[in-house]
Amino acid sequence: MEYNKEQQEVLIQDFIDMLFVQRNLSSNTLYSYKNDLQNFSRWLERRHYGDINDRSIYEYFFICRMR
């Protein structure tokens, strides 16, 4: 299933809200999670990935490690 940019932002924010309510994480942690997810989302968009899968996640982490 593919999501447009606005839908991705809603999903990311919903996830962050869930973490805040259910896990009571600090604002710094939530900010970092949100930032990481937004970076991943932009990376997927630039590479024209549709669905998130094991391969796309592996590639992203591999590239991040190389920096």
C-alpha cells in the first residue's frame, strides 16, 4: 500500500502520539524518533519505493552506517 506525503506525516504523528501516551517517552526521544521517521520517509520518496519492505529498510540502515 502506498501513502502520499500527507498520509505519511499523519501516520508518523499518530505513531509519535501513541509512544507519548503508551510509553511516556521524553520529548527529546519523541523528537528523535519523529525526525528519523521523516528522514526515512524522504529517503523512500527519493528512491521511488512504494511499500516499505525488508530490503528498503536494510538499504537505508546500510547507507546511514556509511555516513
